[in-house]
Amino acid sequence: DGGITQSPKYLFRKEGQNVTLSCEQNLNHDAMYWYRQDPGQGLRLIYYSQIVNDFQKGDIAEGYSVSREKKESFPLTVTSAQKNPTAFYLCASNPDGRDRETQYFGPGTRLLVL
Amino acid sequence: SQQGEEDPQALSIQEGENATMNCSYKTSINNLQWYRQNSGRGLVHLILIRSNEREKHSGRLRVTLDTSKKSSSLLITASRAADTASYFCATDLNQGGKLIFGQGTELSVKP
């Protein structure tokens, strides 16, 4: 069953704590993306990666970090430097070729601060 | 600043009616896409229209693009309660697959 999985569905962060959100895809897509969505808002790009071992900052990268050690995986760490982390986080990926413009999304992780 | 802006922010209609959502953008685009999001879920791609296209259809969806006005519209015909969701436009500026999303239109279709 192909697709993008994100875990956990809900995540709670304590003050000063780093937390890591998982994103895995078995679609053999090269490019992967992390977005943040606040209530009633559109998506804002945090980081993206077009190839293994390479990634670029998006529009709101401060307080976040990523790694891309494997093609299938693109974990996002929300660091203690991110002062307002409560949001819905969405991971997406792009295939190669003709359909590379279309993004495929995971189900999201909702991060809440205790 | 936001590349894509959508209106209305919210739309409530009766089942069977048509729903029209609009998206405006600021800079030249490679293509424009529409996505749907059910509450608390990920986004699902609906339709893509390229900068050299003016109209595109997919089932009950009709998308138009006016590059001179930098605007697009999404029409859902004969709406159903199951169409209730948020709809987002996203512009592709030909920057390596990056998309810029609008703030979305929240559609409510009442049975």
C-alpha cells in the first residue's frame, strides 16, 4: 500500500524540549517537503529536500531542523528555539517526470505545547 | 507576502448548487493547482492548469486561468454534502517544485 505516513498523529511538547516528527514515503519520490498550517490559514513551507543528503530552507525555517539521510525519510525536529510551535504539520512529496509538479500529502501531525 | 489570495474565505451553499472559489496571485507562474483538505487531514490534489491553458475540466470541477489578471477560479458543479472541505490554490513559480499556497476557502454544503 503506497503512500506517505506521518507519525505520531498528535504530539505534545514541554517547554524547552526538542521533538521530532516522522515522515516516511514508499512512493520512490525524490523531493520531500515540510509545511506548517495554523488554524484557518494556508500552508507555509518550512524545509524541502530535492535529493538525499541535501535540503533547503523554506519561508519559516527558524526554530526547525531536518535531515535527509534516506530517500524514504525526511524527519522534522521542532527545537526549543521555536517559540510558537503549536500547529498542524504536513509532509509532502513529489514524483519525478511529468507529474513532478503535483504534491502528495501525508495525514499530518498536530503538535501541542503543554 | 502571500502569493495566492483566495475569496471568499468561507462559502455556504445548499446541495445541488454550484460553488465558485477565486484565487489571485502576484507573480508569473508555471502552473496553478487546486487542492482539497478535509478537516484535520492532509491535502489532496484536485487539478492542475498550466500557464498556457485557459480552462480545464475534471468531472464536476472546472478551473479557469486568466494570466493577464493573475487570477484563477474553481467551479464545483452540482455540489454534494461530501464536497464540504477547505479548498486551496497553489502556485508553482518554477522553483524546483516549490508551491506557494493561498489561505483557502472553507466550503460548507448543506444537505
